[in-house]
Amino acid sequence: MKLENPNRTKPFRARRASLARTLGEGIVILPTAPERTRNADSHYDYRWDSGFYYLTGFREPEAVLVIVLGRKPREILFCREKNLEREIWDGFRFGPDLARQAFGFDRAHPVGELDAMLPELIADQPVIHTPVGADPAWDARVTGWLNAVRAKVRTGVSAPAEIRDVRAAVNDMRLVKDAHEIAIMRRAGEISSAAHVRAMRAAAPGRREYEIEAELLHEFVSNGARSAAYGSIVAAGANACVLHYRENTAELRKGDLLLIDAGCELDSYAADITRTFPVDGKFTAAQKDIYELVLASQEAAIKAVKPGASFIDYHDAATRVLVRGFIDLKLCKGSVDKVLADESYKQFYMHRTGHWLGLDVHDAGDYMRKGRWRKLQPGMVLTVEPGCYIRPADNVPKAFWNIGVRIEDDVLVTAKGRDVLTADCPKRVADVEAAVRG
């Protein structure tokens, strides 16, 4: 029986082949994430390791990818054995034979044979490519295999002289998305945009933050995204000035702004959207001033996203617009260059304007290389999320107290510039107010 679907496995096989060409020699040993105990004998919902999934498409726990590099690399999967009795309790398992066919590996073995087979596989290899420092138990296991080979050097085998962290190469690959990934992320953006619109329509004075969170989750799950990509932030009033607010319990009050930072995870890929809107459907004058300033800064930042630009360029574009606005609104004093230099603007804007996005919401990949900001190139996906957070202070007009605004979109770098994957989510003042009024 042949289970492999060439269209399903093609991107994963292509990535493994690309990694093999990049590394050239040695052996890759990459485990997936372990299951985690929540409490007593209950586990958290299982989430596979993103790098492992990127190369395999395999989502079961207790699995390890091995690639023996060389002119003709051998790709081996170690996974749980087929066990019909356990499937009654826990659900379907591929088992080695079906997994090999379904995911396009050369060989597959029970994960219980890993310790016995790895010393033989790493013998005579010059280098081991594996995650280093991520998990002490895994480091110790790799060392055990290495020592087992070293113990046999008198028989004529040689032990690897190096252990290199494979994540550097994998993360670099993950930074540029292929067509398969972009299609998933575009759909994740559409689902998440619809969820934010649903939340806008559901918000009203007297409701609780967690009720609005439930609306987000309903839209995610009903469209096939079985979970949020991260803990949703639903922050009303002063709570919006807490960057990573997570309580989601407060009551929504008339006159409040509601800041929602939420995105779904679809087929392992994250969306990440933030919208801020008035609970009762109408911005106050002060709220509108801050909101339109943040929106203008985001527009400037999005325009700065293009091939060849440095990663920091769009942050600088957003910050300059914000600083000009802070001066105009009497929140900061001096020239734009002076406020940028003395960083007094950080009282109101203290974070970067975005991050990489992909299999992880804060996705893999370096931001700097040899002390220089990385250049953007087609296929990279990043968030653009300037904000303004005004806590009560003697140097702040009371009309602005407790206003927190952030506007965030997911942006794909293209050959000609950029493509906003979350453009369906309203953010113009009139559109936001209309969406809240339903």
C-alpha cells in the first residue's frame, strides 16, 4: 500500500534536501518536542517542535529525524510503533511503516531503537548537527551516543570531532517562506481578521474581556484553526497599557478603548493581529488623536518594508512619525532629532515595531548578522505593530491618561515591495467605528 501524497510531502522533502546541501557532511539528529504534563496525569495539548515539523510534516510526539549526509543523503524517521490498543485510548498512530510511506522517508524505525542504532549511524561521521543547549536531557543523550562510538575507536571507527547546532541552518531556511507556507499564512490572516471583526461586533459596555476572547476562539475553531497562536490579549481601558496583559477578566465600560492582540494557528502557522477600538463605537477626541497617530506611523512603517531594506528601517520610520506626533500633542518636548536622541519617547512607545512571523509567532531567524541589521528579501514575513501607551503621569494631559493603542498587521515581503496578509481587518477610524456598531 502506497500512502505517500507527492503534493503533500513535496515541500518537506525539498526542505530536507536543501538542508542536506547546505550542511554538506555529517549527520543531522533532530528531535521533536516532548509532551508536557499540565498537572497530575493530564498533559497540555501537544505541540510539535516547529523546526522538526518544518522538515518532516510529522506531528506525533516521540519522534526523531536523522539525515545521514553525503552525496546521496539518507533520511530516517524514528517514531512510535503502531499500537492498536493505545489507539483505542489516544487515537491514530502512523507507526514506522506507514510514516515512511506517508511522509516520504527512506527508512523508518521504532523510536525505542534509537539508542541502539545511533552510535552506528554517527560512527565515521565528521560532525553531528543537532540542537545544542535546548534541553539538557537531549544533550546528555547525544553525548552518550558519542561516547559509545569513542569507546570503539580501537576497532577502526572514528568519532565525530564536532557537534554543531543545527538550528542555525534550519532557522535561516525558515526565514524565507515558500509558496506552500505563504498560502497557509494568508488563510490564517483571513481567519484572524474575521475573528477581530467578530470581536468588534460583540464588544459592548457591561461585557467582560473573556467574553470577547471567546468570540475570537469561536471564529478560529469554526474555520479549522484549532487554537490561538499565542495567549490572546483582550485589554480594556487602562489594561491596554500593559503590553502583555493576559488576565482578560475586566468589565468593558462605556468610553473605554479595547485593545485585542490575537491570531490563530492554522496548520502550524501563526497569524498575529492587533486592533484597538472604542467599546461603544465612537472614539473620543483624545482617543482619535492617538489612534490616528499610531495608524499614520504604521502606514509609514509598512511603506518601508521592501526588498533590500534593513530590518530596522521600518521601525525607524514608525518611530519618527510617532515622535513628531508626540511633540505636536505636547507629550514630548524638543525637536524630533532631540527626542529620538534622548529617548524620552520611550515613556509612550517602548518596543520594536515588529518581528518575524511563521511557525512560531516570534519566528526563527536572526535579526542581525555580524553587527548589521538583516536585509529584507522576498518571502520573509514580519509583523508591523507600532503603538502608544499612556499611563497617568504629571507630564501628561489628563485627557490622554490610560489610552493604549496598538495596530498590527502581518506583512509579506515581495519582489516589488510588500503584501499585507491581514488587510481584510478594518483599521481606518470610520471602518472601525462602523464594525463596532455592527
